[in-house]
Amino acid sequence: MAEPITFAMPKVAKKRLPVLSADEQSKVIAARRLPRLTVEQLRDVLKVCNVRDKAIVYFMADSGLRRSEVVAWNAGLNLRVFRDRQEALEFLSNG
């Protein structure tokens, strides 16, 4: 049986990762806060939506996806009707 090939790993310099200051952390957190709709505002939006738009709004609200993510979402799914919400969630989580 042939001997395994061995070699020494090269030395890698330890890098210090940059750390944000408390002020910088606060700015990052503040920038990520996005305005959210209240339940009443969401109901008002749904009142003026057609069936298609309601489906999109519900999808975004339930999934937490942003507008750009929904637009870019390539479902690649066959159109199908699910028996209930749980079946739809299981299907989406597997794909």
C-alpha cells in the first residue's frame, strides 16, 4: 500500500478583524430599522388591492421578503393549489 502524501501547511498570519465602536454599532442598527405597517395600515392597503395584489401583499407580510426580493424571486414552481397554509409553507420551505 502506498504511503500517504504529507506536507506542512503554510503559516498564515493572524489577522485582527475590525471592530465597530458602540457609536458605529448604533448607526448600523438604526439604519436597518425600516418603517413597518401597522395592522390598520395593512388592512387599508388590502382594501384597495385586487386578488392578485392581495396575494402578493400577504406573501410579503407572511414571509418577510422585501419588494426587491419578491421581484427577483424566481419561483420556478408549477402553479398549484395547496390544501391549506401549512402545506404551502412546507412546500416553500423545501424549495
